[in-house]
Amino acid sequence: MGPIKNTKRKAWFDSKCMNAIESRNKARLTMIQASKILHRCSEPGMVLTTAEPFIDNPSLEEVHKAIKQLQNSKAPGKNLINAKMIKAGGPKD
């Protein structure tokens, strides 16, 4: 299309053309900025700040509470262990 300076002088060049060019340039800048961010994030040693916060393992009390809430009448899962077996297990000695 050529430089904008030369095309502005043409009779067919109007505000719609200028808006289209500006829109295209904004989209191009956005794409370039996103590409730069992705490139920076792929550098070695880069720590992501959007990572999920560390979640502690459940406490013994939380595990006991969850086991008590299990329903006995449910079918066993893929490991074929039903709730009655888990409840009867108890702590190891």
C-alpha cells in the first residue's frame, strides 16, 4: 500500500481508511507485546507469578473427619476399596 504520507493525499483515502490502518497497527502492537512477554517467560530461571499457592497436606484431624463423613452404602471405586473397609482400617501400630 505504501507509506501513509503518500496515500493520505489520494482522493479515495478517508477516515475509514485511517481507522482501519490504526486498528491494524494496534493489533500488530498487541501481538508483538504478547510475543515479547511469552519470550521473557520462557527464559531459564523465570518464575511464574500466576502459579497456584502451595497447599499444605491435610492434617490428621482433617483426614479423620473426612473418613467419618464417608457413606457406607456407596459402591467401591476403581481400587475396589469401599468406605466400610477404610473406616475399619484404623491407625497402624
